[in-house]
Amino acid sequence: MKAIRVHEFGGSEVLRLEEVAAPRAGPGQVVVRLRACGVNPVDTYIRAGFHATKPPLPYTPGMDGAGVVEGVGEEVNTLKVGERVYVAGAVSGTYAEQTLCEASRVHPLPEQISFAQGAGVNVPYATAYRALFHRAQARPGETILIHGATGGVGIAATQLASAAGLRVIGTGGTEEGRRLAQAEGARHVLDHRAPDYLSEVLTLTGGRGVDVILEMLANVNLDRDLDVLAKHGRVVVIGNRGRVEIDPRKAMTRDASIHGMMLMNVTESAALSIHAALGAGLENGTLRPIVSRELPLAQAAEAHRAVLEPGALGKIVLLT
């Protein structure tokens, strides 16, 4: 089968399409024939060697994908060959025609969700869900600011928060992106390229500020986030690309909390509860993954360059 392989950490040029042996399912494992795999910014950080977790070389990137069950190992009785599924992590990586997964990481994909959409479920939606409900403990009736509400995690968070009864204020860098975020449930969407956009947050909340902030670029925004946080507010840092200086007094005067999070830290039991909730949302139409661009597997390097460009509108997926 064909798979993308990385033999050394570096730029996108280290992504190579190669012929490798197809995986076989062991006890408690499942082989999925992938139709699409999701591309996430974290994939690029791992490939470059900048991430805290470095897989042994060579490796196949990717944690997200969707397709059909190709084979099941012993002790697997929850999945059957031919079933439509999405995967939430893989033993052998998902930038490939087939992937090996622990059975607990494979979840049913509703008929109305395409394989390309299914490839955009795991990292974006599980990250958004954990940030909202596990870390921030967001509650119905609260107001939330979602930075970068037009990207994969941002759209997921907008849909989840809106469905849960939160008032969503989003940000986006393009008019098209802002329209998309509003269509997905944001009540207001601000232009984060405007120099005074955060002052509009205070205007929209009557000077009170927001209860929760999902921060995708903490090194740029974190100190300013604290200026628009309500008393007892919470910031969840999802993304960061450098160091930042903040004034702790801003957090002190608000009894505010700053939470870090990484999806890789989720426990097995928490992951199962997250995907149970996501599966229900996909089934009832509350959650609708947005795919902005589809590329063939051979163009993984182009996908890695594109996923870091500003102005994202949903997910980039590779088709196998």
C-alpha cells in the first residue's frame, strides 16, 4: 500500500510517498482502509521536530482519518468489516491507504457524514470539546470568545458552544471566514486584523467581558485576552508559537484562570466520553465538519504548507 513516510525531521519536503507493507490487526486492534485523512497544524510541528512528542523514525504522520473497516483482530466485537468509521488516533499513522488502530480509537461514522468530513472530526472536535467542557467548564448562558473561529478547531468550538447554549463571539481574518463562522452559530464575528477589535468585545458585553476565551495563538493574544475577561473568567490555551509576557495582576483582579491543554493528555475514559458526545452530534446534525480543501495523498507537503497559512476556512484533508 501507499503511505507518507518521514525519515528525518525537517521541512515539508521530508514527506515522501512510499510503498509499504499493509498492516495486520492484532488482538484488540482494527485495520481501517482510509478514504480520507485529516491534516492538522500539530502534524507539522511533529514533522519539524518542534513538538514535545517525537515519534521514532521513520514514521507515518497523522491522527485523523475516515474509511471502512478492513479487518478486525481477536477480542474485537464492537466493529465489523465494511463498517463506516472515523479514527481518533492510529498505531501506524493515517497518511496512508490503510491504518492500524486500537479498537477503542475507532468510532462509527453516520451515513450523512462524508469520509472527507469524517477525517476532520478527531483533532478539531475533540480538542474543542475538551477545551470547552473539560478545561473551561463552560456553562449554558455564558459568553465565549473564540479566536480563529474560521479554522478547524474554531468551527468545531463554535458549533459545540452554540449547541450548548453559550453566546459565541468569534474572530476571523477574512470576510468569507467571518460569514462562515456566523453561519455556524457565532452571534458576532470580529475582524482580528483590526487594531481595536478586542475593544468591541467589551462593547458587545456591556463592559462586563467574556466568561471563556479559547486562545489559538497565545504568544500574540494572551495578555490582551485578560483585558476582556469577566470576573471568574477562564482562558484555555489551545495554540501557541512562542513566548509571551503577561501582567498577572489582570488575572488577580478578576480571579481569572489560565488553562493549558493538549489533546494527547486526555485519558482513555475521557476520550470515550468525548467521542460519545461527538458521535451524537454528528448523528443529529448539530456537528457539521467543514472541509475547505481536498488534496491527493501525494500532495501531503502542499497540505502541510497550506494548513499553517492564515485565513483558514475549515479542514484540509488528503484523499487516498
